[in-house]
Amino acid sequence: MAAGLGVTLVSRDAVARQPADGRMVEVPGAGAPLHRDWHLVTNPGHLPATASMLAAHVVETGWFRPAVR
């Protein structure tokens, strides 16, 4: 890592704009890639416009899977 702190798991998307100067390398590991659920969490009754647009897109494209409670 840039701070020299060692190894971490981070999404490729999170580092997509990092310069390819050799300071960060991908090391394959067992159990990777990790597949995780995403959650949209907000205060009841208050959904910012950008979050509302994201939620609508997720539902419209079929990515939505209702939570089981």
C-alpha cells in the first residue's frame, strides 16, 4: 500500500485509477475473488436523490433480490 502498511483485500474498482507504477500489485489468493452482497442503507423516510436513482436502476435491471427478514 502507499503507506507501506502491507497487504489488504481491496476491490479492483477501488484502485482502478491508481497509477501502474509498481507500488501496488495483485497477488492471487485462495478463495478470491470474494462474492458479497451489497446493501443500500439509509435513514427511514430519507433517501437522497442519487441513492434513489441507484435503487431504481438496481430494480429495473433485475439485480434486486429482496432481503429475507
